Amino acid sequence: MYFLTDELVFPPVDSANVEGLLAVGGDLSPERLLLAYQSGIFPWFDNDSIILWWSPDPRMILYPNEIKISKSMRKVIRDNKFTLTVNTCFKEVLEHCSSVPRAGQDGTWITEEMKNAYIELHKRGIATSYEVWEKDKLVGGLYGVDLGHIFCGESMFSLTSNASKFAFIKLAQELQAKEYNIIDCQLHTDHLESMGAKEISRKEFVKFLK
């Protein structure tokens, strides 16, 4: 196990264990977080844990041009049920992502320390939020770290059916237009797979980062 110090450095990602755990400790400074994402690493821990840094193999990603839009979602989009904004209420999206209950999960990994860290990244123009509105009510959204050619998705929430799907689809469409390589989804879920995401090797993922 690699224990981080004050030095701004991470071990090689291929030294992670079979579960993808690479290192522990360190801090959540903007400089360390940015280095982590640029290296294929992300923090994931809870209130009772020290900071844990992960680089799983395989890695779940989405090529923006491969987003799958179901027949029902096409109707939602056509009907103009939702509207989308970007970076208008980052803190609110963060709060919802940390507090909305999720099936099979007890509590949240988005600790207060994590919130403060991503708010600082947002102030620096690195962390981005997509907000979904139904009339004047915030009903869904997502946030992540924008590396300029790769968007590293962190979390999404939905207060009404299809709101987070709408945010994810709009994100993919916008990034496709900007010719981004991939959306980093980190870990496999059936939901992401149903929308077109797939697993690639960590080695292949790191190539995209470079």
C-alpha cells in the first residue's frame, strides 16, 4: 500500500491492487486532484475513512458518439419536458448528489471535505455541473472534472424520472460536438451500460489521457 505524503506525486497506476486501490492519505488540494484526474486516478472514501485513491482496471467509459437514447427518452426530449443549464448552480447539484438516497447504498461518499474540494475546482473552471430543470425546479443533474478532451464524471442525481438520463445525454451530445475523446464513468453500472458505456483496460484509458 502506498502512503502519500505532502509531496505532490502518485505511484504508477499499474501498482494498484486488484480492486483498483492505488494509494491512501494525502490531501484534496486542487493541485493534487487535478494531477490525479490527469493520471487516471480519483478519490473515493467515506466519512469514517482516510482519503483513498483509485485507478480501477477495467475502466468504465463512454465514447460520446455512442450514447444510446431509448425510444422513451427521445419522446422526453421531443416533448421539451426539461431544460438544461450549465454551471448555474454547482453547489446545489453537489448537495443533491450527496443527499439523494440511492438503492443499495447507505450514506454517501461525497463528504464535506470532498464538497469543498470540488467547489474550489469549480471556481478554477475545472469542475463543471449540468443542471436539469422542470419549469423553475431543479430536478436533476451531474458534475465532473473537465480535462479539455476528457470529461471525468463524478456523480449524478434525479428527483424525477429521466432527469439524470437527460443530463447525461445532453453532456454526451455536447462533448461529441466539441470532439472530446471519452467520458470517464469510472466504474461499471448496468445503468451506464444501458446508455452505451463500456469497459476498457486501464492501459487503454491512460493512453486517452496522454
